[in-house]
Amino acid sequence: MNINDLLKKSKDGGNFSRDELVYLLSFPPESEASFRIMAEAGRISRELSGNQAEIHAQFALNLAPCACNCAFCSFAKVNGVFTTETRITIEDAVAYARQFEIDGANAIYVMTTAFYPFSDFLEFSREIRRHLNPGTVMIANVGDQGIENAQIIRDAGYAGVYHALRLREGRDTGLAPEGRIKSIKNFQEAGLIVGTCVEPVGPEHTNEELADMILFTASFNPAFSGAARRISIPGTEMAKFGMITELRMAQIVAVTRLGMPRSVTGNCTHEPCTLGGLAGANLFWAEVGANPRDTQEKTEEGRGESVESCKRLFRECGWAALSGPSQFFKVKLSS
Ligand code: SF4
């Protein structure tokens, strides 16, 4: 196995094995080989999306200590960052969504913690949908769901969901991997398009674990895959592992691109950065309100990026920002 052969294989549209992905992930992030991998991933992403990058924007309906206790999440009860629940009003939810639409987000994500009442989520969702342009793409980011709820989500006006099997799911999280995988199947069966990611990556994850997760995301043909690093929540158990650099994240984003079939047109990274954009990320995230990676109640006052700042980052990488509804989801709808 050598880098020249693998880059040629990528140019020829070949599929990569687990061993090949592990090999691509094993180069030092600052090495020449890693930069060549990032260049190839950038080439593929720009070709697949016509050099039009997307910005998806998310807000949360609530902020609450969550009993699922995912060790990396600021909402986890065990982390003690937030001790009481706050919920936004339906008027605020509509205002957040409308503002994202005005700002030019290509898709709008509505997030809740795992135990937010489903009936409230639906009531808010229908009201948000009613106030948005019919062509605006709405995506749900909610807990695991059975097939019936998945169909109801679809009927409430959502084109898709964000759902991920997280790294070390069931060990670092209080959720069973089987439940996450089943939910992804349920969403797809209900006609919802799934976007996903290899996340949240920390320095302790091996190249083998990353390769397995890249292949898992490829296996269900999502609207987008990608890679996001774990953001340390100060004072938590997980913080002792530290964080990977943006450069290492860019390398993983690039290898993820190479590991996806060409039918997957989106490649995201989080948090947004020019290194990610250079390495083939064509999807960044804007956020307002509660954010599981932030200790601020309003992430726009903390870590959260705006639609405008994401556009600026993309511009710095030579990407244009897509105007209009997400093509990643449209491609899936028409395929
Ligand atoms: S990641 Fe989601 S399910 Fe896990 S603790 Fe945070 S809010 Fe709860």
C-alpha cells in the first residue's frame, strides 16, 4: 500500500477498505502525505458541489440537564454545567428560524435534548414550518425515535434529521448503539434524509475506530458525513483527554471524504475553520441558543458561529456560499 496508489484510486472513484482508511489516517497531520490527502478531498468536494459550500443553522428548543449523560456534552447531568431546564417560547423559536432564513442558511435545524416532550416539539415545529418559505429545508435533531414518530416528524414538514452513532457510543454515552442505529433506519424508512458525522473525535480515538465509523456512515448513504472534534467542557472527566488540533480534524475530514461514495455530496466539519474548508469540508454550522459544546446558555455569546461568519470562513478557502435550499438534501430527494 502506498499513498500514490491510494490517491490514484481516489481519482478513479474507487472505494476504500478499512485498512486503507487506517493507513490514510496514520500519517502525521502536518506531513506531505496528509496535505496531499486533504488536497484530493478538497478536489472531490468542490467537484461534487460545484464549489458551492453550504451553511446549516441550528437552534435548540430547550436546555436541560440530560440523564443520558454523554460524557462530552455540557447538558449531561453528570457534568453539572446546567442544573435547571429552560425552554424557549414558540415566538422565540419562530424568530430564530426566520432570522436564519433571512441570513441565508441553506437548512434550519431544530434541536431538543433527548427527554423534551415530543408533543411540544411537534407543536413548535408546525408553527415554525408555517412561518418559513415552503422551499426552506427543515431538519430535526432529536433523540432516538421509533418508526411512527419518524413518520410524524416527516409529516410535520421536516426533510430530514441529523443523527449520529457517536464514537464509543454506549461507553462514553448512556445510550445503546443499537438504538442509535435502529433510529437511523427508522428515519430513512419514514422518508427522512439523514445527515451524520464522525464525532466527537478526541485524541484517545484510534485510527481503527475512526475508520470503522467512517465506513459505518458510508454504509447508509447519508446526505452528508464529515468529522467533528470534541470540544472540552472544562472540569469534566472527558476534558482530561484534551482535544485534537484543527489540523488533525482537517485530516480526518479529508479521509472521511475519501471513504464516502460520490453519492454523498456533503462533508461537514465542526467547529467551522479554514483548515476544514481547505480539506474538503463543504458544510459548516451556525448556532444560536443552547449548544451541547458550550457552557454559555446562548452560544451566540460563546462558541457559536453565525451564518455570516461561516460564509466568511468559506470565502477565505476559496469556496462560494450556496444561495437557496440545501442541495445535499435535494440530491437525496431526487435520487
Ligand atoms: S448528547 Fe444529547 S442525549 Fe447525550 S447528554 Fe447531551 S443532550 Fe443528552
